[in-house]
Amino acid sequence: MRLCRRQVDLRGLMPADRLRVLLVADVWRRVREDVQGGQVLAAILTDARPDCDAAALAVREPLGRARTPDEAADLLAGPPDVAVAAAGAEHCAAGTVVRVGPTTAPPPVEEPLVLRLALLRFPVAEPAELSVARVHRATETLRRWRIKVAGWADMPSVAPPRAEYDAIRAGLVERLDTPGVLAALHRLETDPGQSSGAKFEAFVGVDRVLALDLGRLIGKLPR
């Protein structure tokens, strides 16, 4: 896969919208780098507003930040091939545009990755309502998956189910279908026909893109 130059437009956005645009751009980048094996040069277009804490949300650091498209092109040593921007953004200097739907302000959370999981449940272009109930569900899911992944880690390693894994990969590459990925993980989690080792490999493999730190508790649970 060739080098791809990507521009992320955060100008004029409210904090919740900025957060979601950053996360969608990060998933897009992880798919290109970790699934397809490409290289991405990323620049962020931003105004004077302070950036949200992207590092706490596992967003990979961009090449740099710029205030105008020309500055971004200078950072990238060329015009961007892809732009990630809010649905209502007027200016996108790229051949391919990933449009991100609006987002409501989230309730307070103890861990930022809960918001990452909650946002991944929405299709990229659709509005995302971060209600208290949705954030609570994300909190419970993240806690449960980390405990299960830690338990599965002690089981013999088995390749994940090929058909399901290929479908997940195709959904990410073609549509950034994170809701579909999460639904597939929920099905796999409770599938009695799949071994714990296969579940472990699938969850850890997909987490390279989801970036939910699902392996956090490996080796830390009481025996």
C-alpha cells in the first residue's frame, strides 16, 4: 500500500465533535497501518482552541498541527489524499473525504477509553448521542472484556475463526464499520463453539484497531 497523506480538520468544532473526529481519524489510520500495512502521514488542522487529551484516548500522535490547509500541505510535503472532517465542514482539500456525524457532549467518565468504546458503537457518518445509559453500557462492556481477555490469555493459543475475522477486516477496510466489529466481538464472546484461545487471539488482534487496551489485566487477576 502506498504512502497516504491525511488531513484531520478540527477547526471550529465543539469539544465533543473534535473528540469524535479525532477518534474516527485514528481508527482510519490504524486500519491503514496495522491491517493493510501502509504508511500514513497525518496532519491536524486546528484553530486556537486547545486540543482534547488525545493521548488518553489512545489517538496516535500526528506529524504536526497547522492552522491552514497550506500549512498542512507543507507539513505533509504534498496535498492530502484523505480528509477527515465533521459532516458540516465546508472546506476539504482532498480527493477522499471521511465525514463524521455530530456528537452530543458526554457525561463524566472515570476512564477516557470508555468514551472511545461508546463512540465506536455509532456508524461514522451518523449522529452520536452519548447518553448516561450508553456510557454506562460501555463502562460495563470494557470492564467485562478486559477480565475475559485476561482469563483467555492462560488458554492454549488458537487461530481466530477465519470467516468471522475476514469479515471484520473487510468491514473495517471498506466502511470503517466499527459497530459491526463490536457486534461480532459480542457474538464471539458468548459463542460456545469457539475456544478461549481463539477468542483471545481475535479480541487482541482487533484491539490493534479499536485501541481499547483490552489486555490491561493480563497477568494481574487473582488466581
